[in-house]
Amino acid sequence: MQPSVGTIPHFTIYDRLRKAREVSGLDQTELAERIGVSRTSVSSYEAGRIARPRKIVLNAWGLATGVPVQWLETGEEPTPGPGDDGAPAGGAGAGGGLPRLDSNQQPSD
């Protein structure tokens, strides 16, 4: 007997917004306070009554919930870029980059 693959649910951006809020442990009122919108706006975003959330709202939602904005927008997990793997980007031993500068630069005489 061959195992059944089943159905893979399709999640909309509105589903992902709700999931991000729920996983972060925030209710709609708490999230609204953190991102500077009304609770009604949060409810409207999650229900899909707002055509497409603006980028600034998505950024604030991601910061408040700890969820990557790319996942909120697309449903895809972000791929690590340079320096996202925990290693310092462009530092000593990183194959080049800018030299370290002293924070208190003084002109040489």
C-alpha cells in the first residue's frame, strides 16, 4: 500500500500574519500597541480586509513578533546572506574587507 501524500494547505499573507502573532504569544491589542496601529487594524490585516499590508507594517510586525519579514511576505524561509551565519562579515581573516578604523580618528600632522 502506497502512503497518501495528502493536501498541503495554502497559507496567505493574512494567515502568516496571524500565525506570527499567535506564535509570539501576543494578542491583537498587544501587537497593535507595539506596532502603533489600532486593534481593529490588526484584525483587518489578519482577516484580509486590507488588500495588502504596507512594507512599514510588515517590518513592524516582523520586529514585534520575531518573525522574518521575508516569511511574512512570501511564506519562504529567508536564505542566509553574507555575515548571517554568525561569522563576522569582512573582518580579519574573512578574506579581505575594510580595515578596522579607530572610532576616534585624529588627523596626522
